[in-house]
Amino acid sequence: MSNSKLVNIAVLGSGKGSNFLSIAKAVSMGELPARICVVVSDNPEALIIKKANELGIPTAVLPCGKYKTWLEPWIEEELVRILKEYHTELVVLAGFMRVLKETFLNAFEGRTVNIHPSLLPAFKGKEAWKAALEACVAETGCTIHWVSKEVDGGKIIAQSRVPILPGDTPESLHARIQQAEHELYPKVLKDLCLDWIKKYAK
């Protein structure tokens, strides 16, 4: 990708970082006109931090705080400070397991995307692949959407469909959804970055 401008993207994750690796691979191959400026986690033991360190990408770990599902305002302030320090233009959630609230959204709403393992608006929330399997629907998939105040409720950008097969287990279905995520996320981010460059690059 021969662009003089690269979009600074920050990746937020809480776990293994498989989507992060698919994004990092697209960046390294020149398929995504972006620079991963920092990887941030709420979990000091998260593999995403180890993988980012191995790739030489700056990392930061947020304080744990008192709550498991959301960040207190002072921690969100620290997150915003970190993202601004690294001149973040686009925030990419990749398995980040905290709900982001007003302090963060005031700074980065309209510049934050998330990937969710279902065809939203169906099956919002955690372990959506299990809910799809239990509901006996014919297909599920993944959704990339803008992050808003409503959890898993922001405007949909793109989706990828995954059929539910006879004999599927939560593990086998989740694995196929993740494969779809790894293919879809870099493609969507490429479009978003190209659009960003068109609007803002000098």
C-alpha cells in the first residue's frame, strides 16, 4: 500500500489477541494503510500484550479498578490520555471485554469500532455464539460496528455470515466465527483508513 499517510490505530484487547494478529499481519504486508501505534489491555496477563511486545509495538495496561465489566471514569481518563499520547486516530476493539462509557466516548465516539461474534442486532452481549447455538438458528456470524453508548448497538459497518452446521459445538462454531472475523476486520479497517486518509490527510 503506497500511501504517504498512515492512520494511527490503537488496538484494545483483553485476551489472546487473535484479531490483533490478523490486523498486524495486514499492516506488515502493506495491505492496510495504518500504523498500530499502541496496544492497550485491561488485563496484565493478556496474551495480546505479550504478542504486541514480541512485534515491537508499544503497549499499556490499565489499572484493574473495582468493576469487571466497565472502567471507572478515572481509568477511562487514563485510557484517553494514553491514546492521545500516541496520537491515535482510530480505536479498534479486538476482544476488549469492558463497556466503554461517557468519559471515553466524549473523546473517541465516531472513531471507535468493535467486532462482535453475531449478526447484530441478534445475540448481543457475551458468548453470543452459544446463544445462537441454543436458539437453533440456521446461521450466525460476526459484525463490525461503530461503538456507541448502547452496548453492541452502534451503527453496523459490515457483517460476515457463518452457517451453523449439524453437530456444531460452541467451540467449533466459535472457531469458524473467529476465522470470519480475521478475514473481515482487516478488510473493513482498510476501507475506514482509506476514507480517513481521503478526508484528513494533507
